[in-house]
Amino acid sequence: MNAQQAGTSSKTGRNWTIFLLLSIYLIASFLWRAFTPAHEYPRPTERFLTMGIDLLCVIGLVGLRKQVAKGDVVFWIALAAGIGLFAIRLNGDASWATGHLVYFLTPR
């Protein structure tokens, strides 16, 4: 194996790792926000930061799709989860602010 083939192989492995990490983050974040109730509103800075991170992860996932051919099923599940993260925010005012599907205050 020459140096060019070794460099291509390591780049493909690195892309696959990044692809898996983005997929795991999007899927786990979606499941967390869909099934765990929120108990307080975050500050606006945190709200927009999480929305920005989610958007960047979806863009990165789509950008890596062509370079990583063997992850088609994982790609579609992660893309659905990424779009679902933004769909949750359209559920109402509390969902827009928290990013969670359910919101309630705990009794004191």
C-alpha cells in the first residue's frame, strides 16, 4: 500500500467516525427531548445555541453522506431525528423555549 492509499483510508475512517458521532448525538438528543419532560425554561442564549448546534449537526450529517456510503440506514434515522428536533419546537410556546415535547413545573 502506498502513502496515497493509506491517507485515503485514514480519511475515510475519520469521516465514518464523525458520521457516527453526529448520528448518535442527533438520535440521542431527539429521544431525550421527546421522552424527558422539561422543568424550567432555559435562557434565550442557551435556546439559540442548542438550535444552532442541532442545525450544524444536521448540515454536517448531510455533508458527510456522500463520503460515507455504508451508513444509509443510520443516515436516514439520524436525519429524521434532526428534523424531529426542530419539529418538537413547533409544538407550542413551552416546546419552543425548552426544546422538549412535554413541560411542567415540579411541585414545591
